[in-house]
Amino acid sequence: MRIEDINAMERGEFLDALGWVFEGSPWVALRAWEMRPFGSLEAMHAAMQREVGRATRGEQLALLRAHPDLGARAKMSEASIGEQAGAGLDRLTPEEYQRLGRLNAAYREKFGFPFLFAVKGSAKHDILEALERRLDAAPEDEFRVALEQVYRIARFRLEEAIG
């Protein structure tokens, strides 16, 4: 798919092609569609990011909560499954799995949404270290960092889809 193809898409086609990029939040793509034509992948990503930035706090929180816990053995989108497998989260030792579960639970309890980390290019130890470190963050700071991670995840997904 090329940026020219995306710019030519009708609203429904655009949603089918890119509504999954922001996990469980097709509203981001729908709102960004109004900003076409996009001059580049970067411009499209920036438009999507702006729409998240303009969203209500409740919409942003729902976007964060739409993501699965890292390393969870629960129903996940195909994109999440592939991303997490690439970081080795499907090959945790029993001890690592328990540690990740405890950290995920503590994070979710403190912040009210799952730990978000753009795992592409990272290894499981990088993810565990970041999770431990970010548990000490102030809630407002962590909300901002979590959104930044969502933007990174979306960027990786767009690069894969548009290539």
C-alpha cells in the first residue's frame, strides 16, 4: 500500500485498512481521514497523533486501556501478538512470567491502564527494566509517557502497513 492509495480511499476503506493501527480505537483513523491528503507516512502519523492529542481525557484513557498487558496469555490483536513475540514475551521463563505478572498488576493498580511499551527492537529484559523504572513515575507523567509509547507503536504499525 502506498500513500497515494491511502489518499484515494473512501472513508470505509481507510478504516478497514488502518483502523487497527491504534489498538481498539478506530476513531483515531476516522478522525485523521478528514485530514487527507497526506504528503507522507510521517504526515499521516502526525495527523493521527494530533487527533489523539485533541481527544478527551476519557477517549485517551480508553485508548490506553484497549492495549493488552505485555506478556499476557489472553486474547490479543494479531498486531500485538506479533510485536510481543518479536520481543521474546512469548518465551518467558516461569519466573519471568510471574515477575511480569506482578509488575503488570502493580502498574495497572497504580495508573489505571496497562503498561505500554513499544517493544519493537527491545528484548524481554529491556521491557522488564522499563516496567520497574516507570512504576515510580507520577501518574500524570506516566499518562503522557504511555501516550508517547502508543504513538511509537502506531508508527511501527503504519510503517509495516505502508512499507
